[in-house]
Amino acid sequence: MDVPETQYARSGEVRVAYQVFGKGPVDVVYGRTSISQIELVWDEPDVARYFTELGSFCRVILWDKRGVGLSDRVVGTPTLEDRMDDVRAVMDAVHSPRAVIFGASDTASMALLFSATYPERTLGLMLISPLVRGARADDYPWVPTREEGERALMTSDADWGTPAHIDRVVARLAPSRAGDPEFKRWFGRVIRFGSSPSADARLARMNMEIDVRAALPSVHVPTLVMQCADDPFVRPENADYVVSHVRRARLVVIPGKDHLFWANPEASAASLRAQRTFLEGLPAVQAEDDRVLLTVLFVDIVGSTSKASALGDRAWAELLGQVLGGARTEVARFRGRVIKTTGDGLLAAFDGPTRAVRCARAVRERGADLGVELRAGLHTGECLVSDDDVTGIAVHIASRICDEASGGEILASRTVRDLSVGSGIAFRDGTTRPLKGLEGVWETYVVPPDPSTS
């Protein structure tokens, strides 16, 4: 197969590199791991054979993440929302209304979140060695601790891209090729052309903070999870966790111990068989799902009754109109949707938590400029969506969190914080509290003012 032409999709101000090849009936948007370079894929014979075979039964849309490979370098660390925007931009560029999203390792988190947030664009998921949390926790002990991750970063930073560094990486990720000098020379080029030491460290630290476990019950599309049996890099328990928490997921174990499964012909062939079977088994027509992962924002005015009494009906109505009008403007600016007004506040929904948090900050600032103190509550969860309403337990949680906020305060749930990794938003003062009418206790975090506007 000829090497596909590299093209670029515009995602906001960022250009995302992609290639398209294959002629199958299903589109597969293929996201590689933290370091990739889509043109170098074709320089390694076994990797090229894998992608050539994959393209024999589907149309493959292969892309480099922003900040990686041939895509634009960016300032700061891209969020999961940024990466989901990039996927949609690439799909739009190639006129793919709905596709199977492929995610490997850290990219699996984004793929899972994408399918829950945009089910109308997702036919299914194919994941291999998925990671849904980046650092060890008491209830998720199958990944390294942050301290172990930092030590690994320091070691890599000292000799990035050198033969010694490549030897260590290949021995860990593709041990069956540890004695293959040609493979190691190729992989060294991928490492050096795919990222820089500092960029890789930033991305690795972001990945350590990721936790998308709360989103897994909101994934409703058919899901294939593949796991190399003796992968020394991503333990099989990670795949087991995904399968046990995603309703329509099934597990296929791939033979061998190479995390980079395409580097091992036996593992590559097994993965291709599993992927072909999965794609051929997808239903020709899938029902639209009205269950969507959204971030819900409640905003209301503190002390509205006393303020209305002091101002009088006419002046209060004018002020309230200015406050709610400004809030509507900000919701639209941050790509949200106003669901309803609530007398002295409003309910809005967003397709990403970072946009919702930034909107809440902007609404609070507009209120302060008008002499009005606002409070806000945010939560990310599965909602039932209709033409004119959004309902579900996530809406109630956001409302109760808003009730707990003090005047001028924005409170967010732990889920909002976890899914905002890389945003630079410094959530603080984590508090565990009961929420009225809801079982158990809930972690909430204060959203501080935007330092750029203070």
C-alpha cells in the first residue's frame, strides 16, 4: 500500500495531523499512545503490515494528538476536552458522521469519555491495554504511584532519545524486539520525532492525574477491550476493570508480552482477527441514545429576596434581566446550552467540564460587575436529553452542590475536578459532605477566581 498523504484538520486554532486509508464499510478513528508520528508508522515493516491489514476491512483515520508528532505543538497541556474536540474536527474533515473510536493505553480514557459525551458520533469502541486512572489509589492498585511515575520521568529526562533510553523503553514495551537493532533504530526516531523530553513529561504528568472511572457507566456503545496476556506495562486488571464497568464491553486476550502489540506478529494477527470480528458484528443500524454525559451548571443569586425588596419590582426586574442576559451570553460563549431559568438563576449544560467551570467563573464576574453576588454548583454525570430539557440524577446533584455554595462561591464535584485534568484550574479546599436528599457523602471542591482576571 502506498503511504497515505498527511493532511490537517483545524480544531479551533490548532491543526491536527491525520491520514486516511482503507475502504471498509466502517470508519475507525485510530488514536495512538502518548508518543506517535503517523508518517513513521510506515517505515517499520511489521507496523506497516498491521495497518495495511486493518485498512483491508475498514476505513482508518489515523491521527496525531495535538502537541505530538506532526500535529501543532501547543502551550500548556491539552485537556481531555481538547482531545475530544480534535477527534470531532478530524471526523468532520473526512466527512465521517459516526465512527468506531480506537484508544490505546492513555488514549483509551479519551475514547471512553468521547463515547459517553458524543454517543451520536460513536458506533463503538476498540480499546487495547486501557488505562482509566493514571496513579495508584486504594481502590485502584494496578498502576504506579505518582512517586514511581516521577522517578521514571527523571530517568527518561536524563538521557532522552539516546540508545540507552531506547533500550530501556523497548525492553519494557516490546521485549520480543529487544534484540532487534533495526526496530530499535526505528523506534528511537519515533520517540525523537514524536515528542520532546519536556512535552512528554507534561503529558505524562497529566496522565497521572486522569481518572475517568465515573464516566464508565455512561458508555453504552458496543466495546471491544483487548489486552496482551503478559503485558508488563499495563496490567490485565486495568482491562478487567473496564469490562466490569462498561455494560456492552467484552474482553479478548491477545497472546504475548508486548505492550506494543503490533510489534509482535502473533499478537498483531490476533488483534486484527478480534477487530474484524467486532466490526463485522456491529449492527447495521443503531438506535439513537438519549443518555449523554454532560456537565450541569446551576447558578443563582444570593439574597435575591432582600435585594428585590430593597430595589422594588421594576428595578429588580431590570437588574435580574441584566444578570440572566449576561449569563446566557457566557453560556453561549463556552458552547453550553441554557436549559431553563429558575426564577433568580439558571440551569445550563455543557459537553465538557472545563468549559462549564470557565463559564461559571465568567458568570460570577458579570454578576459582581452588576453588584450581585452569585453562587454556582457543577457536576458531571449521565443525563437524559430531550429537545427542551435535561433531566437525571446528575441535575439533582449539581443543584444540591449549588445549595451548599456560599455567596460568591463556585463548588464542583470530584468528577468535575477529575475530568478537568490539564486545564490549569486549581481546584482547592476539598470537602466531604452530605447532600440533601442524596445517599452517602460527596466530595466537593472550590473553584478559585481566574488568576488572569484578578
